[in-house]
Amino acid sequence: MTSTLPVKYADPEYEKAHRDTFSPPKKCPVKSVLPPGVRKEDFAQALQEFTLVLGDGAVFVDEALSDYIDPYDIWEADEGKRKMPSAAVCPASTDELKEVLRIANKYTIPVWTFSRGKNLGYGGPAPRVNGSVALDLHRMNKIIEVNDQYAYAVVEPGVTFIDLYRYCVENKLKVWPSTASLGWGSVLGNTLDRGMGFGANFSHHQAMAGIEVMLADGDLVRTGQFGITNSPSAFLSKFTYGPSVEGLFLQSNLGVVTKLSIWMTPQPAAYMSCSFSMPEFEDIEVMVDEFGEMRRNGVVPNCVWMTSVIETLCISGRREDFWKGEGPIPQWRIKELQTEMGVGHWLARWGLYGSKRMVQAQFDEIQEILAKKAPTGELKGKLFAAEDGERLDAATVPDEHGTMFVGVPSLWSLPLIDWPLPKGSTGKAAHGDYAPVIPSSGKMLLEWMRVSQPIYDAAGIELMGDFFMHERHVVLMNMFTYDQQDPVQRRRVHELYYGLYREAKKRGYGMYRAHVNHMDLIANLNDFNDHAYNRFVEKIKDALDPNGILAPGKQGIWPHRFRHLRETDDTE
């Protein structure tokens, strides 16, 4: 066992970003707690057995546990509410993982599983049940295969977006991976949490085929064609014989996914960087309606990412650079800033991929539609094309037009969370969001933004909204940034979240993800037939994990032994 912090990233830039984010709190040092229902002497023996299996350098306690808490926790100073692990273990193979689960079952110790712990804004690696052992899979980091004939990759949990991109570049593979906004996250972890990128295969969970899963008893299962020995279609087809079970392991605590395949984009001959902006708050209505229609009819075949003016400002500086007064920037000042900076209130961005002729034809069609339906908007398109017969190298596309839209990972968006901190502040920037799933209706999106505005105003925070447009729905991120060291701001963020929750519940809007503090709250929205969905999944949970060791409470799914911990009060 060790209390020394492990190195998580070989790349110095990524390791520094990780350390800056997870630096141990000065005022609230990490205090480990015992697993629930486990005696101190039994836990000590379990730690010894974990160490025998994994080695001294892969079992962490004491100060090293600062890597395994929520770095943005609003309850950091409240020991009664703060989510804390008892220890952390880092297996490097399925054999080691099997032994970890055997020991956890032996002592009935709950484990909280994650790949890289970068689901920030939602709790990161912090456990739902205090005293769980953090099951950190970052050392299981093999890229099993990247096939550029059929455009797919097979990865272990610890493989990051930047790892996969660099592997493709170094091996001169003719594929572009999809990447999330930050390159330090796990490809597998992001996919299992229904994460999104920005290119042609942006909806990651819809781009996976076969997966390998270890169940709580150590049994190893492969799904779909991957379950057939030497199947040439293992990662090419979602078809299976019998029930498809991959979905049971999305946002799940029914098993530990150890391998995952994900489809990629064949390197195109041409790419066009596209944007469309409109000047008024109310213009979100026509933008959503027109882009929604183009997503459904295939004119825009890829993700459309839409952002508000505040996010444009965040990229350029901090609040104090634009507003010296008290509270959030008032609307009159935002209008001034739009004029000064030449930016719209809403900005849509997307990419077009294929041959030069195909890309240009798509753009021309989009231009014709928007000129008629949204004439006050500004459309831009920048074409990048390889030489005849060649494919486009993503690295040749300038950052302002490429990066995540051409599969190049980075840490570009990390500084956005510094928005509320004055320069020279001793505080710590943090962020979170409320992420409802809303029909792709301009009227409904405008109404939601109008409802959100006063809730943000009451919290003293600018309305910061962006969303990803699918064919028939949008996943909306009501983002908020705050100083984690300021108790007033923490309380206001808490009230902001519950204010948005109450409005979403009235409208029947479910959530894309939930923070560990709110998993029961959001799961409780599945109320049909007295929460039949949750009861169904919990029946499976009890059958597969009778000791309840795998991530109890994740997504509001509780094993029988821990159901007394379920939170049912939604009145905060």
C-alpha cells in the first residue's frame, strides 16, 4: 500500500492538468472511511490481500485518496455529505480484476468502478456509497486493435482519447476517432456513460458493437458476434442471436466492462468546417427548428453543437474582463459585447465529411435553406481537401476549424471553468450542469431557456447553455461555473440545480447524466407503474451481484443490501 499519489498520464501537459484539478484541498483534507458494515480488522486484512495481488504501488490509502474524490464537491466541508472512498485499487489485467472482485466479495466490500475518473461535473471518481473502494481501471490501458479497413477500434478502459488519436497517427491509420471536448477522458468510460463527440460518429454508445464484461463473480462475458470464437464480424455488427445485452452495461453497475469496440470515421478526402450564428436570444427557436429538420432529413448528417454567447466569452477571458459590476453580466452589456466582438447570441458548429463535390453540395443546400428560413443569420464554411486520390490529414486543419471536429483531442475547454474567478483569486474554479433531454423543438428550447434565465439570475450566475442536436432530440447542458471555496456560491449552485430539476420534472424531461449526489433524484423520474423500470433492473442486479459489491447506488440502482440508503426526498 502507498499514500503517494500515482502518475496518471505519461504526457506532462495532461498530468499537470490532472494534478491541478485534483490537488488535495487545503482546508478540507481527505479522510478515509471504512466500508459500510465492514470491521476495521477485516478491512485491514482485505487491503493486505489486495496488495498481494496488485503490488504495493497499486493500492492507495490516506493522502493518495485525493485522486478519488469529487474535485468540485459542493459538500467538501461537510463530512456528513462528502463522498469518500476507503481505499483505491488499480488492477492492470482481467486476471487481477478477477482477484479484486473475489476479495471484495469475500469481505462484502463495495467497489466504485471507473476508467479515468474524468466525469467531472458529475462527481468524477467519487463513490455513491461512502467507504467504497475506488476501483480504478486506468492501468488496463491496451489498444487491442485499430482496423482502418472497417474503421473500428478495440480498447481497454484506461485508453484515453489522446492515446487513441496518437496511436492512429503513429501507425499511419486512415481513420479519425471521435473525441470528447477534453482528451484526457477514457474512450470506454465516455461511451458507457452515453458520452458524445463532435464528428460523424459523435454518439459514442451508438457506435459500439461487441464488448467484454466481467460480472461480480468474476465470470467473463462477451456480447454479440464478439461472443463467437474467431468471429470476423466481432466488431462489425450489432446483430446478435438472442437478446442484445450491451445496453445493460451503459450507465450501469451490473458488471465491469473490460473491452469495448467503437466505430470510427474513415479518413475523408475533404472536410468543411461550418458555423451559423444569429444575434438574438429568441433566435434559438428558428435555429433549432431548421437544424432539427436538416438533421432528420440527412442534409446535415452529423452532430450540430450549439452554444450560447456566454460560452463564447468564456473562451476569450473571465467575467471581470467583460463586466466590473456586481452579479452576472446584465443583458444590455451582453448586447454591447456582441457588437464589440462581432458575435451572435447563438452559434451552431458542425462538420461535413466526404469528397469535395459531396461536401460542397451539402453546404450549398444548407446555405439555400438558411437563407430562406433564417435570413438574419451568418453562415460560414471553410473547405479543407487533400490532393486528388489522397485522404485529408487532420493535423493540417487549423485549430480554429478542426480539433475535436476532425478527431484531434486537446484540453482546449478546461480554462472555461475559470470564468467566475477574479485574477489573483485564491479560490478554486469548479463546474457542473443540469442536462435535460428535450425534443428537437424550437418552441420548447426557447421556453426552457426563458424558464432557466431567472433561476440563473437568482444564483448570480450567467445562463450558460449549450446542446448537442440529434435527429429528434437535443441533449442540453445547463452549465454553471463557481468558486468551490466560496460557501455562498456553493449554496447557490445547489439551489440552481434543484430549481432546474423542478422545472424539468414539470415538463417530463429526463436527464442525460446525473451527479453522484443526485442519482436517486434523477432515477426517481422513471415513475411509470410505480418505478417499474428501476425495480426491473434491481431484480437483475440482485441476481448478478448478490453481495451488492459493484457500484451500489449508481444511476439509482441499489442492491438489496444497500436499499435503505436510497434517497427519496426531492424537496431540497
